[in-house]
Amino acid sequence: MVTWEEESKILFSCDAFGSFGSVTDHCFDDLLTPEEDAFFEKESLRYYANIVSTFSTFVKRAIDKLAGLEIRIVAPSHGVIWRKDPGRIIQRYQKYASYMDGPAEKEITLIWSSMYGNTEGLLDSVIRGVESEGVQLNIHRVPQEHASFVLASAWKSSGLIFGMPTYEYRMFPPMGYILDIFDRSHVNNKKVFRFGSYGWSGGAQKQFTDLTSNLKWDYLDPVEWQGAPGETEQKLAFERAAELARLVGKN
């Protein structure tokens, strides 16, 4: 729900068109420094991914309803007030909403965790595989990095790579938390590759598939191994990551 004041042409948009980040004594878009402008652009994506993304279908419909209005200022409850270029934040939200069904940006988000260093042992090969195809790569380690930043990165990426070990026949628990958030937020239609180590037996892959079954992901074959990775796993991980990068680049 929003309110459009007819005389001043101000859209009081409540949660819509908001962002994270604290505003200071200059809360208007035309007063922001270039650094502040870049900061709030990132924070508007993080806000959208974490607060609004699950409602993306309704965001599109709401923006369509605004098309016939003259809007001079967009004044949300959170973040910057847009008076110089109010259409900018509306267009930004329209783009963010489109990421749910795709296409998203031609980039890959790598999300990884490692218990004893064995899964981490394949990380460099995966990174080099993506970089060999010239595709932008965003890297996040969990649980060290806050989930809100991980979600924002994944929301705008066409490709996802997950690195996580098996723990007690299932995946490393912090990664399960991330995937639960992705399911709630409808991080749909991604191209995905997973790698990970195990000790006595595997199991992470089965849970990974179960937790993401509703998200319409296109999976590459995973790379799993027992203990520390060998030369075979290193080569295969490089090739899989490069393959994913090529698919994303064609998106």
C-alpha cells in the first residue's frame, strides 16, 4: 500500500522503494556523494532481496499501477528520499523484481563453508575455473558472513556455486540455513554447481537437492570426494566451474 498526494505529487511509499543504510543530515538523492550513492544502491538491493523479494510478482503489478501517475518525489519509510530522479529507484525495483524469474545478471555467486579444510582445498580450482571464462564472481563464506549479504548477491546472479562438506550424513548446518532463506525468498531459476568433501560417507548432496527442489534450478553434476581432494578432483572442479561460467555468459 502506498499513498500518492495529488497536489504535491509525492509518493509516500512506506516499505516500497526503500533501502538499508542510515541516512544523515542529507537524506535526498541529489545531496549524496558518489560514494554514498554507490553505497545506497548496494543497500537497496540487499533490502529488496531480504525484505521484498518473496513478493516480486506483486511488486511488478504495483509498479504497473503507478505508471499513470506523475511522481515528483518518492518518499519511502527506509533510506533515501528521491526528489531529483524518482524514477531511478522505481526502475531499480522493477529490475530487482525481474531477477526472480530471470534473466538475472551474468555473474556467479560462490557460497562456501569448510569444517577441516578439505572442501576449502578445492576452492582455488573452482575460482580459477570461473575466472578462465571472464565471468564476474562474488565470493561469500558462511557462517562468517551475514546471510543478508549472501542473499543479496545470490538474488542478482544467474549462476550459483555451493561448496560444503557432509556432516553426519547431511550438509554442514550453516549452509542449510542459507538454503532455507533462499527457499523462503524464491531464489529461482539459477544455474548451479556444488562441490564438497565427506568423511565416512556422503549425504550432503541428497539434502541439498531436497532443500532446493522448489527453486527450478538447473544443476551441473556435483564433485564429491572422501578426505582431501586429489588431482582428479581439482581438474574436474575447474572444468565444472568453467562450464557453469560459459552457461551464465550465454544467459
